[in-house]
Amino acid sequence: MADQAEHTQDILDLARTFLKQQQELGLDGLPKLSLEVKEENAEILALPRENLETLKTQVLNCKACQLCERRSSVVFGSGHPNADIMFIGEAPGAEEDKQGIPFVGAAGQLLTRMIEAMGLQRDDVYIANVVKCRPPNNRDPLPEEIAQCEPYLIQQIEMVAPLVICTLGRFAAQTLLKTTDSMGRLRGQVFDYRGVKLVPTYHPAALLRNAQWKRPTWEDLKLVRNLYDGTEL
């Protein structure tokens, strides 16, 4: 519990740093945010490691932040409940919001092909996002939204217990690693996240817009596969 409480404090500290950076850049008009984790969500960190379906039921009823007001679906996660590889993105998009499944739009189709290129099937891995509801206009999740939702992600990771996490995109990597470093600085490295190896790479949506990032992304995926079972692709 002490480690979990410290991690929650890390989330709040990162949020405050983010807001300070925005103010220093002269960006006004940011909404006033409450960075206190609501009681019911703080308790998520204290839950026993029950099965994912139990946690999913709780997440489906979550109304801890403003994202619940516009969502069509809560996008909890999908894949093998005891996968050795876990992919974590930023937040659901429009198609995910409709279907309630992560990564099912054009970027999701590319992610499926990326997983297959690793010699695996989508059902072999577990896929989730930092936040479970779609932000308006696909904007980055706000610090308040992360503070309320990340306890769910922590529980998912503990329940799945992967050997390797692959974060997809700058936002997911920065959130889990508590850093403001760019993707260019983060990718190609192996980090530790609560005892699990973590490899950051580009988001599939970014690859659809920037073909030059496909090669470094493939190198990252080869690293993930090697960390998983020693296979050299």
C-alpha cells in the first residue's frame, strides 16, 4: 500500500508540473482542475488482485471525471487476461468509443498487423489505454482525468502481470514513466515500470501520418519480442 500511495502522489506531482509548464508557456484558459483522487478511485489501488471482469464491472460504472458525460462506451481493454506482452495507448478514439474495444479503427488495424509481424496474434497480448473514455476531439487527457483513471490501469497491469509493456505514443510513455522526454529520446530503450520491463514506441496513428517512423517502431517491436522470449526477428 505504501508503494501505491507513493505512485498516486507521483501522478499528482506530474500533473502539477504539467500545469506549471503550460503557465510558463503563456497558455491561458486552461480549466481549473481538481487533482484530488476521488475516494472511490483511491480505493481501487487497495483492491485485492481480483479477476479482470470484476474490475471491468467497476470501470463501466465510473463517473469520477468529466469524460463520462460524453462517452458512448467505456473502453476497458481486450486480449489474453494473462498475456506476457501488454500494449498501452493513450485513450480511445471515435471508433473505440462506439465499439467499446481498444484499437479498432485504422490505427488499431495497423497495430494488429504489427503484432502479427512479431509472430503473435492479437489474442496473445493484452491491449489497454491510460484512460478508458474518449476525450473530446481526441485531445490529450487532462491531468485530472489521468489522476482518476490511472488506478484502474495499475490494477490491470497487476492482474495481467505481463513480462513486457510496450507503450504506444508519447503520452502513454510519459504518463507511465513520469517524464516529459520526447518519443525520440524515449524509444529504443528499456525502462522499469513497477518491476516490469517497458519499451516505448510510436503510436500506430502516428505511423499512418509519418512513414519514416515505421522502421524505428519495428526495431522497438523486435526488442519487445526478444525481451519476451528471446526470439530474434
